[in-house]
Amino acid sequence: MPAVEEVLDKPGISIETAPEMHTRGYFDAWASLSYLVLGVLVLIQLWLSPGTRVLASNDDDHGFFSFVMAHGERVLFHGANPLFSDRMNVPDGVNMMANTTVLALSLPMAPVTHFLGVGVSVVVLLTLGLAGTAFAWYWVLSRHLVRSQVAAWVGGLWCGFAPAMVSHANGHINFVSQFVVPFIVWQVLRLREPGRAVRGGIVLGLLVTLQVFINEETLLFTALTLGVFVIAYAAFAWRTVLGYARRFAAGIAVAMATALVPLAYPLWFQFTGPQSYSGQPFEPGKFVTDLLALGAYARQSLAGNGAIARALSVSPTEDNTFFGVPMLVMLVIAVVLLWHNLAARAAAIAAGVLLLFSMGPELRAGGHDTGIPLPFALISHVPIIDLVSVTRFAMVPATIIGVLLALAADRAPLLPRRRRIAFWIGLAVAIVPVLPKPLPVVAADPLPPFIAQQMWRQYVPDDRTLVTVPLPEVTTGRAGMRWFALSGLGYSVPRGYFMGPADPPGDRTGSWKAAPRPTSDLLRIAGAYGRMPVVTDADRRSAITDLTYWRAAVVVLVPGTPNHDLLQALVTDLLGSAPREVGGVRLWDVRGLVTPSG
């Protein structure tokens, strides 16, 4: 195995004896099992009942990825279009490529979804995402960057279970599934080797293709980080980088050509196909990393404090730094230990640059904007960059910390005894407080018989929709999204929680909800504020127009929804008839009121 100092200077080959390989195999098994056990512990409360519980901190994305799993099942078992869904947001549909639909995961999991349900698929992928990312980094570190398997295990532990990863495990299957990333990084670095351009380029192109169908945002972060790493390394050893330039260029060209074949149409569909969009529904400076969050602890860390984390974080799913002061100290120690290693130094610089990007166009400290401008303001509106939630750039330094810790731990045996002991004590003090607690869950309302027993089939033909009140939207109508996902997308629904154009064709800015309709706005506002509006004849005509647009067959009031009686009275007034009690729900049969065309 090459020493880490040699990683960019010359290729090396590990020559191990049979006993060493046997011992390594045992340690590999132990490492994978330890990561898997920790992943299960993080999700243990969801594992206990995946079909009847939802993640307390992010039931919106829990519902969205349940829909994604159900879509994957429909692709495999019903021949649905993998790039587009006509089951949600009727009649416009959802561009699945323009959403984080993890097709590379949902399709392999389709049999699990089909036989065990979307809840099982979600918790399996969240668990394997954490554990798999940890083991993937352990594998690359132990095979290529460090000699000590213990050091590699420490690095993998941090990369897979850092606060950023654990916080995104609150429903973000796409962000916790980073097990392809270390292999992409290593394949890029290996392009420096003679004769690797074609073979290495093809492998890299296939890995990039796979990552696109897991999460493009992570791929963008990886590409930017590698770019900054190469620039930083070139600043220290430009002659070395210049000597590798032709090999790198050739390998990258082969990789791009390889990836272009399977990705050309999906990416064209994503950016120009139906329900495509541009930009995000928020300004670049809205979701950024708070400077003080670097030394604090995340709410899901053992030493975490919820009140402090809430003040310094965008949301429970975006605790992307929260390293703790001891870890910041250990990071300084690690960089000092590795300072003569140009690759480690360049990696530390890349971490610093991406951390600075994550702070957005203006420095925020303690929850307050300081007015101090930052470099990100210069690139915040660059296409592709403008699609990123800025604070997520901090996931890069979170990962690089794990790599630097592994490299420093690998060097620790060379230290004098007292310093070596102090290093390991310091590492324990830094890591233990950051270790994760189980993610909180809440019990979901049980499915009414109307859904659970598929009584809806008597009312909803294939060409019509089931309209739930509240309608499924971001932050509202969660029950409707959950019903829809647990039904296996058996029926179609209007609106929903997804990314699409805000109000096409005039406004194609990205939005988390469907284009506005008078009736959906009326119901949402009434339900949110608990105030009965004055219903006019124009409102009643709009209701019929919107139900016709949505191809509605029935309108169903979700049991136990906030302001239930008010919403029932409002829908009754809009439709001019009282609901029926069917299978535990209040139902208005509107098939006689609306006659959808097309």
C-alpha cells in the first residue's frame, strides 16, 4: 500500500501475506457490522414500526420519499415511466428527474416496497445509507490511504455518522446515501497513473452515472471539492500536477463520454422536459451556515442541546456542521501533524473553501446577519449553483474531517508515547460527544378503512382523482401524501409535495408546491388560521372549475385534521351538499358535478 505522502506522487501496490489478508478480512467484517449496528440504533425507533411511525423532525420528506419508493415499485411492477409521474399533481404531473427521486435506490428496492411496504424501504435505505457511507470510506481509506485499519475505521465512523449525516437521516435518503462518493474520488485521483485514461475513465463515468441517479447535489459538491483540491495541490507542487495534466484530461474526457451515453436524455428531460424549472424558491442567503454552529453540538449528538441547535441551524435536517470545540481543536492538531503531506494540506484547504461557501453571501453569527460580505456572493446566481441549498456545502468539510482524522490517526504511532496517548484521548473527547442519539419519531394516524381496505376503488376510476382535504402540499396535507404513498400510488391525486415550476408558463422558478388554484388557496388558508371565510358564488364556481381541472371523483376530508369541522362546513358550502360517512371518512362524491375533458 502506498504511504499517504505518495498518493499523488506515484502509484503503489499493496503486497500482503495470507495471514495479513485473513486478519484484514476479520476487521472488515467487524467494521461493517459496527457501522450497521450504529445505523440501526440511529433509526431504531423507526425500525420498531416503519409502517405506523414517521420521523418527527421531517415528516414532509418522509412522505415525499415514501412516494418515491412507491414510484420505483410502479416502474418495476407496472411499467411506469421512471422519469415522470402522472399519478401526482394531476393533470400536470411531476418531473421525477427534476426531483431527488433516487432511482438508483428505489428501483432495486422495488421488490421490498412491493411485498413489505414503503415504510420498510425508507428505513432500510436510511440505515444502509449511513452504514454504507461509513464502510465505503473505511474501504477506500484502508486500501489506499492509510496502513492502520483502526485509523480507517475512525475515518469511516466520522464520514458516515457525522452530525450532518445524522441530521439528514431525518428523511433525506439522497444525502445519507454517499457510498459511491469515495470511489468517485479515488478513481479521479487514480487517473494520474499511466495507462488509466481509458479503463479508469470508463469506471469513473459509470460511477458518475450511478451517483446522478442517487443525488446530483452530492455529485456537484464532489466535483467542486476535487476542483479546489487540484488547484490547491497545484499551488504547492505545480510541476507534479502539470506532469499529470494530460492523463487527467484524457481520463476525464473518457469519463464524460461514458456518462453522456446513459445520461444525455435523462438530463435533457430534467432541465427541459415537462414540469422542469429553474432556480430555487428562496434567495441564496436564506439557508446558510452560522459561524457559531462550528463549535456547537447538534441536537441529535450525545452532547447536543436542542435550544442552542435551533438558534444556529436552518432545520433539524440541516445540522451540517456542529463539530464541537474539541473536534475543532483535534482538527488543528491533525492538520499540524499532516502539514508536510501536500495532499492532506490541499484537502484541508478544500474543506475551508467549501465551508466558506456554505456561509453564503453574508456572514451570519449567532442567528444574526453581520453585514460582512463573503465570496459566495460572486457566484450565488451561477446556473447549477443557484439550485443548491447553500448550507449543504458544509457537508464537504464534514466529510474531509473524517479523512484527515484517519490520516492523523495513521501517523499517531510515530509520535512519542505521551503525545500518542494524548492524541487518542483527545480524539475520544472530540468524537464521543458527537456520536448520535436515536432519531425521534411520532405515531402516524392509522389509515381509515376507506384507504386501508381500498374502498376508494368503488369511487375513483383510473382516469379520475381522489382529492383529500387538506390537499397535499409542503407542510400541510401530510396525511394525504401518506395515504397516497401507502396505497402504492393506486389512485391519482392533485397537487402534492414536490419540486416544480411555481406558476407556468409565466413563472418557471422552482417551487415546493403546485401552481396556485383558488380552491386550494381558500382551503389552505381556512385550515391554517381556523377562520371561516365568506363563501361567494365566484368561490363555488371556482371550486367546480378546480375540481374539473383536477379530474376529481371524490373529495375526502382527512379525519382528525386541524379545524376539521370548519373545513367540513366550508367544503359543504362550496359543493352545495353534505358529505357521507364512508369507511371512516367524510366523502363528497363529485362525479356528477364535474366532467373532466382529456
